[in-house]
Amino acid sequence: MSDEALVEALFQARRKGVAGRELADPELIAAEHGLRKGLGLQLGVLDRFLASGERLGGWKVGHTSGSRRGMMGSDFRPFGYILDGRIMRSGDALPHDRITSCFIEPELCLVLGAPLWGEDVDPVTARDAVRAVVPAFELNESRLPPGAGHPAILADGLSNWGIVVGTEAPVRSNLTDITVELWRDGELVTTRTPGDSMDDPFLSLSRLCALLHRYGRGLEPGQRVITGSFCNETVQGPGSWRAVFSGIGEVAVRFS
């Protein structure tokens, strides 16, 4: 299958929430392309969305915490794009069946206040470009067939469906000591303080800049960047979810 055909198939999969027959073979992309090529295909899908009238809302930095940290390489932190139309506000509701096999992750979200481009951006420079820190949920969607290889997962945007964002909080130097409480329907699900098991968010931002630079891209003011999952839970049906970030604030979403 040509790159153009793969991009179109991935574009339709993200629009519809499920891969079509073109991507039914889980080894299709893995057999033909490597990790860097997978990211290039992902950007081709993004450009397809932009050409259709969608806007870019921001990015995610993947594999920065827990058991998935560095799973595709010790210092490889892949990106995924976030569509502006998929950025929800805390307290919003959406139908449970709108997202295919949804899973939810509390994440810190950094809001850019200045442009950030280049392969040599360090964490201090990255921090200086951040306007605010926001408590957020990432909503992920299982679109690809089981067993899809790493390049296919990258090409599909790391499963991102969208994000939910709370109120902006001031930037602070240390974001690695934050504790998150995750609640479902008023019951505490888990409490997590990742500490050293999660990359520093400003380091993640600098790595994102370096990787985007290889593809001629960068970050712009107003864009939002989520920097790593505190935990991961499957959304099995209707219900309310809330995450409380110590010293930052909280975010909530309801599935109807």
C-alpha cells in the first residue's frame, strides 16, 4: 500500500473511530515502515485534517512514564497531535459510545505562551515559553486492530482522541512531585505520585521540540501539550470521572 493510501486509511480511521479493511492486517505498517516513518505518516494524517478545515490544538508526548517509559527506545519520546475540535472543557459531557474502547488518563497540560522551535531547546528555555499549567484528562481510543506494530501506533497518533482541560494554574519549577487522585462516580480509584518514574514535563517539552524539528515543525502560542500519564483506566460505560492534582487544580468529565 502506498504512503498516500495509508494516510487516507488512517485519516478515515481517526474520523470514524475504527480502522477499515485497509488496516486490518496488524503487520501492514510495521512491515513496511520504521518508527520515524510512522511519525511522518502521522503528520500526513494531520495535514489531511488541516486541509479539511480542522485546526491543530496541540500535542502529546508519549512513553514518558510508568511501564511504557522508553518502550520504543531509551530516549525516544514520540509525539501525537491533538485536534482543536477535540479539546473539551472540564465538566463537559459526551456520549460514551462516541469513543471506541475509550481509556482515560490524568495528565499535566502545558500551555504555550511563546513560540518554541528548534533541536537545541533545553528544559529551562522550554519552561520559559510555558504560560500556564493545566490539570487535564487524555481520552484515548483503540482504533487499530489488535497486535498492530509500533510504527502503526505512531502513525495512528498514539491512540489520541482528545483531551479535557481544567483551569489554568501558574507555572512552577517542580512538576515531578505532584500527586493525583482519580475518582469515578464519587469513589476513589487510585492515588499516584509518579516522581522519578515520570520524565520532567519541561524535559518532555524540549524533547518534543527536537523531534518536531526533524519534520520542520514546532510549537506555537496557545497550543497545549500533555506530558505523561499518571495512570490509565478503561471507561466501561456511562459515569463521571474527576482527577485532583495537588497544588494545581482538578478536571472532570462525564460520559452519558
